[in-house]
Amino acid sequence: MTLFERIERLREHVGRFANARLLTGELGRNAELKNEVKQLYSLVFGRQLTGCLHCIADAVFEILNNKNTMGLKPIEYLLPASALLHEHRN
């Protein structure tokens, strides 16, 4: 599953809760959701997420409202297996 798909799945899941308090309660009950948030946070921000459930709930909103993840779109092209990528230099 791509990063885009994982964030969209998180966005759909979080949309079911009316407020942050309900989301925090769900994070306490749902270990799979909690682990997914921690993994996504690590991928998006490059650092480990530690702390209480409120910190993890805040991280959900950081992930969803980050300017780098808000504009993510699915990849519409594929590179052939033999394609070489070259760094452009001026």
C-alpha cells in the first residue's frame, strides 16, 4: 500500500469521529490504528512518535494537515524496470 493510500485510509477512519476526544478514545481501544499513526508519523516527519494518547491524536491531525501530505496524489505513471534516473546538474 502506498503512502497516499495509507493517509487516505487514515483520513476516512478519522472522519468517523466528531471530535478529538472520541478519536483519543478510539486510539486507546484500537492498537492497530495507534500503530498505523506511529508508522505514518515516522514516514512523514522522520522521527519516532512517543507519548500519551493525546499526543498520538495530535499527531493524526499533524499528518492530515501537513502541507506535504495534503497535496499527495496517486502516481499516474510507471517507470519501466530498465529506466535509469539521472540527477540534473546545472
